[in-house]
Amino acid sequence: MEKSLPTSFCASGPLGETKSSEQVLSLVKQLPLEQQEEILHFLLLQPWASWLNLTYDAPEKARLAATKRGQNWDAMTEDEREAFIDDLVHEA
């Protein structure tokens, strides 16, 4: 079920023009903390499919990357895993 924004928050002006992300953030910062919390709650309840996919796929992708480089992900310590991921991120 899709949640709607709190009624006290509107991302479009009186003529229906759209706002940039920066403009929306500026408006949110002007709201009282209680209303900012409502918006945070709304955002936290949204489906974050790309995050979920990353979360579910990451271990298998890490194993595959390690295997391709002659390493065993499951045998690595946490420090070794962090170093391995750091090396992957900085590969040319």
C-alpha cells in the first residue's frame, strides 16, 4: 500500500509547479520538528527496491568477485573482507 505525504507538506506550489530537491529540502527544514518527523516516517516506509536488491545480492556478488580473483570469501575474516571490498572499489 502506497503511503501519501503528510497533509501538512506539499511539494508543489499553488499553480502546480514542481520543486527541485533542493527547494523541497529547504521547505522541509522550515517545518517544525514534529512535521519533519512525519516526513521522515513517510520516507522510511517507502519501498526501497534498489537497496533491498543490493542487500540480498551483495553476499553472492562478493563471493563471485572473490572467486574470480582466486580468493575464498567465506574463509576471509571481517578485516580481510573489508580490505577486499576496498580493493574492488579502487580497481581501475
